[in-house]
Amino acid sequence: MSNTSRTALLLNVGHAMDHLFLLIFATAVGAIAVDFGFARWEDLMPFATGAFVLFGLGSLPAGRLGDLWGRRAMMVIFFLGLGAAGLLVASAQRPWQLAVALTIMGAFASIYHPVGIPMIVQNSTRPGFTIGLNGLAGNLGIAVAAVLTGFLVQRTGWRMAFAVPALLAVLCGVLFALVVPREEMAPARKPRRGVELPASVMMRIFFVMTLAAVSGSMIFNFTTNGNSQLLAERLRGLVDDPARLGLLLALAYTVASFAQIVVGKLIDRYPLKAVYLPIVAAQVPLFLLASSAQGWVFYALVLAFMVFVFGAIPFIDAMIVRYVDDRMRSRVAGMRLAVSFGVSALAVYLLGPTVKAAGFTTLLLVMAAISAATTLFVSLLPAACRPPPPPPRPPRPPRRASGPAAAAWPIRPSIRRRTGSPPPAGSTI
């Protein structure tokens, strides 16, 4: 699939929308808390836990259906369901209704990663770059969430911050159904392609992939769900306007998102470990420095650590593309997402209570420790994490003449020896 095709364009837009919807609540939580009568925004954060739990657990059935039923049909459901759930959130009148609507939204949002990413890398000649470009689109959705939500909350209220993207998602679902051609067969029915690695190497890779995905998802959720309130605290007195704070956050996300393009190109050229390890290791000192910084110095550190947080995103999908056959990529992706996102939903649940009890300084120190653990996990990858080359084809035997010419012109014995046939009795060279 070409990166400029209409299908690829809609799939990239879908990734942007997936992350946009999940970050609307975190960006607008202050206004929602006031509307529902909560004294502090931290008390409302646990109501979003269900969305992130189903965002992980829903990946299991979504991946299975993507492989066995078809990825195109699942993507249509993704767009339409996400739009309907967004409208449901916008119409919530009580906190429990908000929690239920956000949980439904998380269920539909869970479809994209195990279905959309395997779909966009099908037959790609540069999967690393394709994943990097798709990751850029997803993170631009995070940036748009910061700007669009801040603008809509200030001008029209938090409900329109959900309603406007919901209508756009429904429109994309209709376009996807009309534009994207139907699949000839479900991916699980296609013949196997590629070379299998030894079982011991595969077990090691999947072990590292699962642990790194869990810790990386926790870092991603802590930062993207907490950065809005974190900036408001550390820039207090310098920038107090929610729209300007959203713009600063969007700028940081936009700049950091382009790291995935660079990382994607590196993945296509070098072993995964050689690129992955320094990226996760660089997060540790940056989080430590940010824990005690204030003002514009802190903002510069946010920009720096988000470059490495976003830069680490493509690696898990690159592992799946490199080592898992397309027939079952959605199911494997679904399993790892269920584990990593399910565990990292704990980060969303703990974000509010942790900040309320210990402050953002402690949270940044915890993130430094998690990044250090991720570095340890990635160091366990094989040194040259590449699949073995396919075995060479056996040499083709020389063509022998047939018919009368074969009897008139017998093959010389020296040629017979090179081809492995015994010389005729009594012959001389």
C-alpha cells in the first residue's frame, strides 16, 4: 500500500482521531469538574479509567475479528462507533453517565491499533517509515486535541469539544466505506509468507516486547494525560490562559511527533536494539531534570522528553511487522495491546490521586524509574535483532539436449563430472 493512497490517508486520519478522542477528557477535565460540581479535577480522573481499560482489553476481540473477518469492515465500525460514543459523552448529565460513555468510547477506540496499523503496513516496502508516518499522524491527533479542545472549551463549552470530533469521525466512516476497496479474503486465510526465527529467539523477543510495551504505555499515558495540568502548574504566573497553554502543549507534541519519521527510517536500516536502547535511556535524565524545573526551563524539558517518548512508540509495532506473519498480526497486536494498555490504565487511575497526594515532582520521579526499567528490558533484546536470510536456492542443472541431437553430440565426460553424472565406461578425457 502506498503511503499516499486514499486508504493510507484515511488510516492515518483514523490514528489521529483515535488519540484525539482519548485526550479530549484529559484536556477538558478542569471544565468538566466544575460543571459536575467537583472541587478538584483530580477527583474526576478515575471516571476515565474504564475507557483506558477497554482500550486495552478490547484489542483482543478487535484483533481477532480483524484477522478472521476483515480489517476494512472493522475500520468502518471504528469510525462510526467512535463518533456515536463521542456524542454520547457530550450528552452526559451525571458523573456515572460520563463514566459509562467514556468506557464505550474506549471500546471503539481499541479497534484502531490491532487493525489499522497491520492494514497500513500490508505489502509495504519500507515498514519502518510507514509506521513512523502513521505514528506522526497519531501524535498530531494529540496535538490537535490540545488546541481544539482548549479552543472549544473556552468558546463553546466542553460538550462541543466532544461533539465536533464525533461528527468528523462519522464523516470519515462514511468515506472509508465508500472509498476503500473490499478485501479479497480475510488476512487469516492468506498463505504464509516470511521466514520463522528459532523458538527460543521468538520467546525472548516477545518477552521483551511485552515488558517494554507495558512500561512504555505507562510513560505515554502519564505524560499525555498529565501534561496539560502539569504545564498549568509549572507555568503559573507566566501563562494562565487555557487556550495559550493548549497551544504550547500542541507545539511540543507537534515537534516531538516528527521524531517518529526519523526513527522509522532508522528502523528500516539498523537493528532494532541499536536504535531503541538509546532512545529509552535518554528519557531517564530528562525526567529527573524536569522534576525540579520551573517556568520556561521546564517547558524546554517537556519538549525534550516528549521527543524521546514519542520516538519510542514505533518500535513495538516494528517488532510485530518484522517477526509476525501478516495472517496473524492483528491477533498478536491485540494480545500485546490488551496486556500493555490494560496495565497502563492503572496509570490513568493513579494519576489524579498521586498528584493530589504527592505532587507532580513525585510523578516525574516515578516516570524516570519506569524509563530506567524500560531501558533494562530493551537491553535484553538480541544484539542483532534481524530475521535470518532465506536459504539460497539450489543451482539449476544444465539443460541437456534431447532428440537426435543428443545422440549425435554426446556430452563430454568432463561436463558429466561437473553435473554429477558418472562418465560412460571406456571413455577418455
